[in-house]
Amino acid sequence: MLKIIHFSDIHISAPLGSVSALFDKRFIGYLNGAIFRRHAYRQERLEKAVPMILDEKPDVIVFTGDATTCSQPEEFEKALNILQPLIKSGIPILYTPGNHDCYVRNQKCVDALREFRLALTGSETAPSRFDTDECSFLIFHSAVPTSPVLSCGYFKQESVDFLEKECAEKTKPLIALSHFPWLKVEKGIPGSRRKLYGAENARKFVDSGDIDLVLCGHLHKPYELLDFTGRGEVCAGSLTKKGIFRRITFADNMFHTENIYTD
């Protein structure tokens, strides 16, 4: 049996760390976090979840992005400190950055994300594959800096090519990791603001059965779009907002998803 713990969207925040942040998207993100999200996203839920995750003794830990509020080095450092027990456990951690982790093109923020990825997982390569005896995990990075009114991602040709190759050579169930949902489609202006552009190029591999399961975040309300075998898409939601993470097991060719609550 394979046991996976999946969490997402912890949105750790910190005061603005440089004057340059006053003149780019970080200032808007900070105000949004300080005014509107301050009481909704509770860091103590993550602090409580860490020992709970260790108690689960998972084979793999999946974190589908948005470690930070506006990709500041201080936020990455703060998140890394809280996650240290998971890193020290030796359990493989698979992480894909969210749009808040790629908020701006500021070089210090870009370097901070790189250092965070290396410290958390030992790698900054994506797309990439991680294998267990039971399944293969395909890790995709679709987040890029965008304008202040957007929180969208882009499934680029490099990812399409990688996905085609991995599916053509499939020998065991494939689990795709993406910050952005592949299957769930939001409508209207909110949907166009935060969608994954090019998702149709990924979605067809789920529809064909080549990709067995998509683990994602981005949308803070958790959901499941699954068939009777547990295949489809699981969104972890926001751990610090909803106080939830997921336990996913694979046995007898079936996936089983359960909620674990911190509150």
C-alpha cells in the first residue's frame, strides 16, 4: 500500500522586507493579506498539522504550492522553519510552486524560491518524475509572475511534451502534481483570472485514463472529482484557511481519499 499526505496553500506572510516591494505586486499582496486574510489564514493550523503528518508515517508528502503570500524571502524562510520537522524526517517531499510563490520577477524573490525548493525537496527541476514501487509522480510547474489582477498559470509546451512522453512509457499508475487544477473549470471573470491556460492539453490525458490522479491546490475550498476507483482530481484546499489536509492511499488498484482536520 502507498500512503500519501497532501496539503496546499499555507500562505505564510511576513512584513514587507524591502523598499522595492512598495512598487510592485508585493505591496498589493501584502495589503490583501494584512487586511482581508489576516484572521482567515491561521499559521497555527500548519504548526499543528506538521506533527500530525509525521504521525501518519506517509510514504510521500505532497505540497501543491503557495507557501507564501507574496514570495518574499522572509516568508519562504518562515515557512521553511515550520516545515523543518518534515524535512528532517527523511520522508520524500514533492512540491510544486504556486502563483504566490512566483509573485514577482524581483531577483531576491526568485532566488528565495529556488533556495526554498532545494531545501524542501533537494531539487528545483520541473517537470520531473518521482517513482515509488506503486506509482510514479509527475511534478509540473505552471506558475509565473503576472499582473496584479491575475493569479493564473500556464501549461507550457515543455510540460505537454513531458506529459506525452511519460504517458507513452507508462508502466504504473501516474499521479500528476500541479498547483493549478486540471479538471475543475471556473466560469466568468473569476475563472478567467485564476485559470490554468492550456489546461485542455493536460486534461485530455486524464480523460484518456493515462493520468490516474491529479493532486492540486490553488482553490482554497477542497474538492474531489473522482470515479469509483478514486481516479480523477483532488484539491487539498488551503490548510491554514480550512484546517484540512488529505490522506490518500493506493491499494488493490484503487485510490482512497480521506480528510484530516487540524481543528
